Amino acid sequence: MSLYTSAATIHARAVHGWFAAWRWALVWLTQLVFYGLPWLTWNARPAVLFDLAARRFYIFNLVLYPQDFIFLTGLLILSAYSLFLFTAVAGRLWCGYACPQTVYTEIFMWVEHHLEGDRTARIRLDKGPWNVEKLLRRCGKHVIWAAIGLWTGFTFVGYFTPIRVLGASALSFGLGPWELFWVTFYGFATYGNAGFMREQVCKYMCPYARFQSAMFDHDTLVISYDQKRGEPRGGRVRTADKAALGLGDCVDCLLCVQVCPTGIDIRQGLQYECIGCAACIDVCNGVMDKLDYPRGLVRYATQRSLDEGGTPLTLRRVFRARVIVYCVVLLLIGGAFVISLSMRSPLRVDVVRDRGALARLVDDGAIENVYRLQVMNTTEASQRYRFAVSGIAGAQVVVRGDTDLAAAESHWVPIAVHVPADQALALGPGAHPLMFQITREAGDGAAEVTVNEKSTFVVPR
């Protein structure tokens, strides 16, 4: 007994229509953003750059550090709740129109269609013997696929290495080993996922297909086949009276199966393999138009609407409890995200005690504690800083490093805090609270900003 059966190749038929046009509009939009962003410049640097080596992340006017990881967390939470909201309202909109797997599969299938022909021609080419024509068509297709994959990998790496520098290195065959690895890796992933695996990624690798049903209810818009209208199905000539033949509107042409990128039959009901691309709606509407039947045999509909004989969707059904909860949560998280980002301080400081010497006596008899302050300039202009302490009377600051930082620079500043001997005796041995005040001086239109950071001052026994 074989435990594995190889899946048959799905040759999807090309389709045109309202939803196909929307799908291609999203393809153009997403790819213009993805391929275009690394080439945009902002303040003489890439507009979007994740500089892992320098631990700085540039997003237009924002300069973020690893300490700003909370904003990435907020963005991921917003994305998750947005996905939940869209799914509750209208099913797998993300999968059908904007998922990278869908987008690149659409691009690769377009190349395949133009080089090997439509569905029937591709099936015939598969079954036919190898000859010069088949070799040229197949090789041409794979060369273009590989070029798209490598350009995608190159663009992806361009978000981490300035893409113009990356391009110059590639043209001079001077790519570093890691850059070459990641360009090749992501290029191969795009080539394999969109060219070969296609529906297998959606059916077996993507977890979303497995738990999507938990977010559906009877008022979720999903692509549905109207059984009450379509059954019993059967073929007939265009001028035939379907009522006299005892048939429904479905002519059993199987075009809805042929255009499906995952190879399912939508007439069998909701299936986890359905990615919501609406190709079956477009092709079925075309058949209905030819037969002078009303459109909508396959359409976006809710289970409740189908059960009630096609009742229209009301606002009360759209804005039901779970949708309202998702909207409220999204508004709260989104508002908090925007407010915290707008109120983010242009100065960040981390205080680290010198672990080598907690406390020591200096020449004048004072007690000295040494600290290292990581000062992060989150602006794109050079800044000057001054340092002070409070919380312990008589404490003095001795700065032993540079207090000027260049644009978007992070710098460790060694600082010693001296407490006179009499004050140290009054404090007594042990750790005592201390507050650092780090001030960015005003200049070049920038206002003065002060940040307070807690630490401790240790008096030895």
C-alpha cells in the first residue's frame, strides 16, 4: 500500500471579470510598494532601511532602535486583529487578493499562460513528447521565473542593505557571502513556492487555512454556490427551457473547477482549500450572461442568506457583536499605537553600572561610582547633551566621554558620580537611589528635551 499519492498538476484556466481585475490591481499595488520602497530616498538615505549591523531601523522620518521593539509588537497585534476583522466580515480576503503566495502565483501563472498557452494548451504540452518547441517554451518560462525570483530576493535584501550599494556590489560581483546567500535563498523560495508548490502551500503549509473556520459564522460573506437555484444541474442548449427539463441554472460546465487555483469544486460547499480569489464567480457570471440567466449562481453570500432563500445582507448582520468587538479593539490599539509613536521621545538613554568596580575612594576622599550611559540620538541631526544627577546631596558628575552625537548615532558615555566623604558617611553603607538627568540642548530649531533614568549609588562598608 502506498502511503503517498503525488498530487496531479493543476492547470488553472485564465479568467477575466470584476474580481480578476481587483486581484490584478492588488498585484500591481503590492509589487509597486515592495519593489519601489527600497529605491526611495529620505534625508540622503533609503526611506526604509533595517540596518541590522548598526541596530538602527529607518522608516521615513522615524529612527528606531532595538529598544523600540514594542512598536513592532503593536504593529503585529494590529495586523492580527485586522485579519480577524476581515475574516469575520468577508472570509479570506487577504488570501485571495493580497497574500504574497497568491500575488506571486498570479504573476508566475501569467508568465506560464503567455509562454505555454491557456489550460488546454498546457495540458497538451505536458502530455506531448519533448521536442524543440517544448524545450524552448519550458526553458523560457523557467528563466523568467528564476529572474523574477532573484529580483524579488535582491529587493528583499535591499531593505537591509542600501539597495544602490547592493546593486553596485552585484554588478561588480562583490556581494558579501551573507548577502549572496539571502538573495539566493529568497529567490529560490519565490521560484519554488510560486512556480511549483502553489496550491500546496495554501493547502498544507499555511496554518490560516486550518483555523479560518473558527472565525466564520452564519453572517460571514464567503464564496458560495446557490444550490437551491442551481440544482439539479445538467447540460442543455442555450434555447432550452430549463423548467421543462427539470433543471436548475447550473449547466455542469465545470469551468468553476477549471479556473480554481486550488482545484476544488465550489459546488461541494465551503472547503478549507478555498482561498477566496473569486475566480469561480467571474467565470460563472460569464456563463450566466451567455445563457441569459441572472448572475450570482456562484457569489459572495452568507450561510444565513442561502438558508433563507437569498435574503439581502443587512447592516445589522454586518455589524454584529464580534465585528464590533474587533473594531473597538482595533481602534483602541491603533489609537494607542499612534499616540505613543507621536509622543515618542527623540532621546533614549540606558544606564549601566560598571560591573568591574562598584565603588571606590578617589584622591579627595570622595566615593566614586562609575556608570556607562548609552545615549541614542533618534533624530537625523547632530545633538549635544549634558548630564546631571539628583537624589543625593552634593553628588557631582564627571563626564569622561564625548557629549556630542551625530545624526542617528548611538554612543556609550562613561560617567563618574562623586559623593563627598561626609555625605557618604551620612548616607551609610549600601545602595542608595540616584536619578540621572540627560538633557538634549536646544539648537537648530530643536527644543530642549530631558530624560530621567533611575539607578543606584553604592557606598562601601
